[in-house]
Amino acid sequence: MALLPGWLRFVAAVFFLLLALVYTISPIDLIPDLFGPLGWVDDIALWVGVVALECALFFKDKKGTGPDKEPPDEPEQPAGGSPLS
């Protein structure tokens, strides 16, 4: 998802938020909510995953490396020098 343009990242983020909301409200669950707090585990795990995805889509590292940035190039070796020296 790192290569998506800004508007498409926004659409993807809203789509995943809506899916998570529908899953949370839906009576059909991986672990039914009838089991009390145990039934909330899958809902909480889903929201943790969605928040992590949203952070990956929108926030960048202060170093300038993030989902949209390529890692910095390795420094060039001096001519005739050994890469181990």
C-alpha cells in the first residue's frame, strides 16, 4: 500500500474503517459477543490492526523514511578501496 497515491490511501483508509465498524456491530463474529469479555477479543484485535494500518498509511518517520520513502542509498566506496577497510 505504500505506493498508492494520497487520495487512494484515503479511500483505502476509510474503506478499512468502515469494514471494521461493520464487523464490530455485526452479530456474526469470529468469537460471539455472548461470551462476554472473551467475545470482545476479536473486535479489539481487529481495531488494533486497523489503527496500525492507518498509522502505516498516514504517518511517516521523522527521519523521512516511511511507507512512501525508499531507504537511503548506501555510501559509495572510494575508488580502489576495499569495502572492509
